Amino acid sequence: MAGQECLLVRYLFILSFILRSFADAEVDLAFWLRRSERRIYSQNGEDGMISVLLDAIEEVSATSLLPFFVEFGVEDGLECNTRHLREGPRQWKGVTMDGSHENQDLNLFKRFVSAENVNSLFQSIGVPRDPAVLSIDLDMNDFHVWRSILENGRVRATVTIIEMNSSIGPDDAVTVPYNADAQWDGTHFYGASLKALNSLAQRHGYALAACGK
């Protein structure tokens, strides 16, 4: 939980369609989602943004998303991006992972996630191909783990929430070198910049929806 998080979505054209139907003036997607920020169990306003994003996708596409989430880097699972999906009105199923905690009641598995093992972990735990939400907050290797998931191609979440390093300017595509054992030391040396994450997202059919605080 070192920095800001950004939301990326496979169906940005749907949301653009919704926004164009709102009013005469053009509405910025990121601004619209930021106005939806609401904190229930998330670190910041992700709970509200995720809820609005999922509602919009389902309404305009006239299809139901697979009610399943995956999140890792949740610590004890009490403050995370998917708890409201599980315990709120949606009552979704899902799995969470953390390197130091486990809780059967929360379906929280004690697993150390790396770029090398993330896809085999998904398979062993039973993650479906198209979960509605994937949330990644590893503090260091977020970019590298997400790239591994995308390049493997078996799991394609509709919405992905991933931590970014907001201390890096918008024009720099920068990531920390991959080290599976690296841990955040509390400095600005962690994760990846927004531009690096957005470039990776675009290569795999995702588009940036918004960034949280």
C-alpha cells in the first residue's frame, strides 16, 4: 500500500458511450469516476469507483459480469479493494492472497506471489478465466506480476486495479528492476510509473479509466 492505484478496464468504449449520453457537455471519464470515490473497506476511495465502474459496464453491455474477484497484497484482508464486493450488496465470491496472512473465513490464502508463480497459483486456487475484478498491491513487483498474468493469457479480468508510483512524473515509463524477493523499504523506490503501466495495459487491450488519490 505504498502509493496511488489506477483502474484499467477492457471495456472503456462502453463507459465512453455512457458518458456521451449524460449531458450536452463532454465529461471526462477520470473526473466522473473520481466523483464516485467512497471508502468503506478500501484504503482510499476505490470502493465507490469500483462499484460505479462495474454497474456501468453491466448496464450498457446488457450482460452480467462473472461475480468473482482476485486480490493479492491484502495483509489481513480487513482493508482492501474487494471486501465490499464480498460483504456488500453484491455478495460476490473470490480469493485473496497475502505473503504473511491467511484466514479461511475470508478465503485468504497465505501465498507469496511472484511473476514466476502467479499463474500456477491462479490455477491451483481455481481462479476463473474472466473474473470481474483483479486487484494488485504488492508494493514492489506489481508491474512484473501483472505482465506475467497478461502474457500468460489464461486470466483476463474485466477491471484491474493496480498500484502505481505517483512520485514518478507522467512522461517517464519507469519500473523497478524485477527481484522476486524485493520488499518495499519505505522510500520512493517501488513499483512502476503510470506511463509504464498504461503502456503495458494498452498492449494487452486495456485502457486507463481513472486514478485514485
